Amino acid sequence: MATDYKLADGGKVFKKYTGKGASLVVPDGVETISMAAFYPAPPLRKIFLPSSLQKITKNALSRCESLEEIEVDEANSAFRSVDGALFSKDEETLVFVPPLIKKTRFVVPETVRRIESLAFARCKSLTEIILPDGLETIGIDAFFCCRSIREFVLPKSVVEIGYAAFEFCDSLTTINFPKGVREIGKGTFSFCNSLTKIIVPEHIEKIGSGAFSCCHSLEKVVLSEGVKGLDWFTFSHCASLKSVSLPSTVKKIEHGMFDGCAILETIDLPSSVNRIEDEAFKDCASLKRIVLPKTLKKIGGDAFKDCKLFESIVVPKSVKEIGKDAFSGCPKLTIRAPKGSYAEQYANENGIKYEPLE
């Protein structure tokens, strides 16, 4: 008998959905749904899961972009459905919310302690998600592409936010950081194009690579004392960024951290900074002034490449390394540095105007 799916391991593994229908009943006996079971995206609107199912492989449901409802056999010991969404049997984990669920407001039950990876991915119709006190973990890409959510209020109980958790939340304007959270992971708020201001509190110790990259409306960033680690491309291509306040706990301006921040005009680096890595301020086309600390040792390659309005920079004697093309594409630049310094040598070797410091 022809079916619209493929099974494996004696019928225990749901390997591939091959149909084009709007509904699917996963057959009894299936214990696992494989990761690629619903790739490419099927037109399914409703899925019924059997009592035998015990495991849904990570992200297996995330490509079901037309899904409106999930129903689970009441006898299932691992999962249950509540109002069309999928939970663990004890309702401590929210597993998956159908992207086209027929709601605009979703209240996560008070029992939930964990929101799984991609749980709300592409829920474009939702305009409000209420998170419960007691929630501890938000998974990777949990709210990916929730384009209509304007605000998330994270409860005090949250201690972990997975990377890219709020990526492409285009309408997001407000976010808070509970005291239990110590790290903002990579890509967490990238492409959140309605964010205009971010204040990172002192209990955040590390910000991952690209955490706020391509936030095109972001104008102001305040990093509180306590933030120690800033990773690659943290604020890259934030095209509206005008103001950045860096704390004294930051020791390094990482690779590409402000790359493409086209209207950033000035920035003062704290005395704690000893390295500016490659491409750190590349394509900051409006940058005119930067104050380098006397403790600085290194300026990386392409660090200020194509900063076309850059007119003057004072390079302290402490700098012993300047990378290739660090100031290429800066036609107006004059390097001011002590006589006999490495910066003087670099300027002369690379045809950059030099003025000695008195």
C-alpha cells in the first residue's frame, strides 16, 4: 500500500515525509522522527503524533512553516499538545509552536522551565508572547524570525539565553536582561532592525560574536562596568550607530567589532584596551576621531580601512605592531606619534603623512 512517508528501522523511525497533503497522521509504532523528516518545507497544516513516539530529533519540525496545529495521542508518555502547541508530557518544556498557529497572543504555561531550540521559529502572526516566572532556559534560535513581536519581558528566573535566540525579530524594540544571565550569545539580537538603544547591565560578562550585528536602527550602546568579553563583529553593520560607551573592563576591540558602522563619528577607548584587532573599525565611513589609550600595543590589519573622513590619529609609543593596510583608504589621515616610535616607522613605510608629537 502506497504511503506519503518513508520509515526506517522496522517502522520505528519516521525518516521522510513525501506527501503534499495538508494533514499527516504519523503511524503507530514510530518512536523517533528524524532531523530531515520534513525537509524541504511541506504544505502540512496539521500533524497527529502517536502514543509510541518518544523522540523528535532536534529541529525536525522547524521546516513545517505552514503548520497550524499539532495533536498528540493522550496515551503518549513523552509529549502532549496544549492548544495546538507541543510540550513535554510534564509541560516543563515547550517543544514547538506551529508557525501559523491561529493566535496573536501566546501565554506560555507556568509549568514551563525550558523553551526548546526553534520553538517559536517563524511565528509571524504572534504579536505577544507572555513568558512565565520560573522559566530558566531559552534555547538556540527559540524566537527566530518572530517578526511581529515588539517586546519580550524576560522573567527574573532566566539564566540562559541560547545563541541567535531573537535573530530577525524585526519589530523588537525592548528587551531586558535578568540578573541570572551572564552571557549574550552569538547572534542573539542580530537583524533586530527596530532596536534603537541597548543598555547592557553590569552582570553581563560576555557578549558573543555578532550579538547585535546588522541592527540597522541601533543608535546608542551603553556597556556597563563588568562586561569583559566582546567577541568578533559584535556591532558590525549597525548602520545608525552614533554613540558607544565602553567600560574599563574591556581589554580588546575584537575583529570586526564595529565594521560597517557607517555614521559612527567618534569613540573613546578606555585605558584598559591594549589591542585593536583586524577590521575593528573597517568601513566606518564617518569616523573622524578616536582616542587611543597609552596602554595600546597592537593595531590589527585593515583596522581602520576605508575610514574616508579619518583626519588625524595619535598613536602612543606603546604600540609595537600595526598590521597590513591598517589605514588604507584613509586619504586625509595624518599619524601623530613620538619620534623614533614604531608608528613613525609605519607611517614612513606606508606613505602616510606623519607629524611628530612634541
